[in-house]
Amino acid sequence: MADGSRPFSRRLLVASSARALTLTEACRPGRRLVAICRCGERAAVPTEHWLELHLGALRLSTFETRLRCICGARQVAFEVWIGEPPQGAAITLFR
């Protein structure tokens, strides 16, 4: 922002609640999907590819094993955020 303050953001749904959402529901306008590893790393998830493959009707729990963390974890949880998500590059799309 021009005044140097951080853009507004907040967690809308925590991991336990977000698992039941579909990808399309989690990615509505203004919402961001954030991956969280057990080691504490967080990163915004680029969902465009999954949506282009018409996977929007699948539950978020389906995608938990499609990301990898630099700690070696092969499964993450998801949270849904409003506004700008936390920045991080420690979690990457696997498939």
C-alpha cells in the first residue's frame, strides 16, 4: 500500500473447516488458498492449473498430497484467507 502499511488479510477458514470445501468454493473472488505444513511453513497455493483442469468440484482434502514442503512433508493442510495471504515459497506444487 502507498502508506507503507500491510494490505488487509485474515484467515477465513482454518484447516479443519476448509477440508470439506470444494476447490471452487475456496477460490471464490477475494479468497486465497494457503497451504500449511506441520513444520509451521505457510505458502499461498497457485490454484489456476487445477481449475483449468476442471478439478473445481473436488474437495480440498483431495489436494493435500499434491504439495510438498521443503522439510520433506508429503501432505499439507489448507486454510482459506481473505485478502493477501502470507508469503512463502517453502511449499510447492507437486502434481
